Amino acid sequence: MTPTAPPSPAPEGSPFDPALAEAGRIPALLVLWGLFVLSTTPFLGRLLQGETANLAQNVLYTIATAALLLQVWRGSVWAWRLTVAFSIFTGLVIFVVGMLTGTTAWMGWLVSAAGLGYVLLACCLLAIPSIRAFLDQRWAARAPSGRAAGERV
């Protein structure tokens, strides 16, 4: 067994490692992009089939989703909390509906996979250290002067 060098400590008052935060930029972008794609695929699929019912509502929904995810990217803690909560709740509901539908139609399994995708991507926003370090760095940059720079969310 060879000894390994201890990891470099984070700067004083900072909960994240800057190198880890920089490594989390691409994974965070991919997770947010995945959430956007999962959210808009049903609308775009129906649009490609020529269904234009509720077009204005779906376009508004797509714009609102993009705005929320953009706020997460920019470092809004509240947008992150809403995104994680909506993704987990929506994923669980979609999974259950897919399982109920899957007993009679094969498309239910596809719907269940989409539900699991929502839950998985939300868990990525919560649990992958490089993504959290990247978001912590963004949050610290946006933090008002009253909030401690090292405070974790």
C-alpha cells in the first residue's frame, strides 16, 4: 500500500475546492440540459406530429423551464431548491403513472424511465461533489454581504 498525498485544503471560509468547482462546470451544464430536454420532449414530440393544441401554454411552460434552469446556472439558491423539489416530485409522479400504465401498454415503461430520469438528475444536483462545488462557487459569488461566504445550502 503506497501512501497518498492528502488533498489540498480549501481556502479559509470556503466550503468548496476551486479545482473541483471548475471540474463541475460541464457536469452541471449537462444535468441542467438533461432536465430541460426531459421537460420539453413531450411538447416537441407532439409539435413534430402536428399537434398544436395548447401551443401557447406549452411555449410558456418551455420558457419558464428555461428561465428557472438559467437561474440555477447563474447561482440562484431558490431556483436550485425549486428545481430539485420539482424534479423529484415530478419524477416520482411520472414514475408511478408510468408503472400504472405499464401494466397495459409498453409505453408506460418509457414514461417510468423518464420519471426515473427526473429523479436521477435531481439527485445529481444534490449529490455529485463537483456539481455541488460548482454551484457553491456560484452561490458564494452571488451571496449578499449579509450571508457568510462559506455557508452551505
